[in-house]
Amino acid sequence: MTAETAENGEEQPFGELQLRTLTMPGDTNPAGDIFGGWLVSQMDMAGGILARSVTGGRVVTVTIDSMTFHQPVKVGDVIACFGGVERIGRSSLALRLQAWVLRQGQKPRVKVTEGIFTFVAVDENGKPRPIQKPAGVEV
């Protein structure tokens, strides 16, 4: 996955902010860090928000590829999930999602996780439906 960089050379989040939340003690694993599955679920929700806005309707997650956990997430971190469209097919779309944190709410922002999530647009019966590429979405 390619990195977005600012003029000062620092890596920036890919895409737009989709979801932001605060990590809590109930989200920890036995080591005291935030459970990886909790973080994946936040990213999946962020992807669902983006996929629904792109497809204009119901979507389901079908695969998660290239998932990389760069750093642990701690209790009290503010997690921000960013995402953008990688590709749009006939009924599916792949989104690049990244999770960044503000440690105890303080800058600088740190990338902790990223992956490619694929969603399929479905109709009211749960059957795949064609995606009409919306205006303004670059792939």
C-alpha cells in the first residue's frame, strides 16, 4: 500500500475520516492492549459507512486482505478510521482502510493498522447488485 505524504514529508492518512471513537478498558486483551478484533470491527464499520455511501445502499463485507498491525493501541487512545476507494467492480468495491490514533488525545497522530476490505453491494434479498459508479469518485 502506498503512503500519502504531506509537504513536510510526514505520512498522512489515506482517504477521508469515516469513524472516530475512544478506546476503553473493556476493549483490552489479556496483555492490556486493545484487542485486535475490536480494532478490526471498528475498521469494518468505517468501511461499511464508506461502501454504503459509494454504492447508495446495503453492502456486506466479503474479504479482508493485507491486514497489517503496525503498533499496539492503548486504553485512552482516540482511534480514527480513514478510508478511500481502491477499485470498483460490477458489484464489489475494495476500500483501503487505515486506523490512526492520538495517544491520550495528543498529537502526533500514529498509524496503527491498515488493510484492504472488499464489500459487495446487495439488494433487499441479499443478492449481489450492480454498482453504479457515482460521480466524483476517483479510482
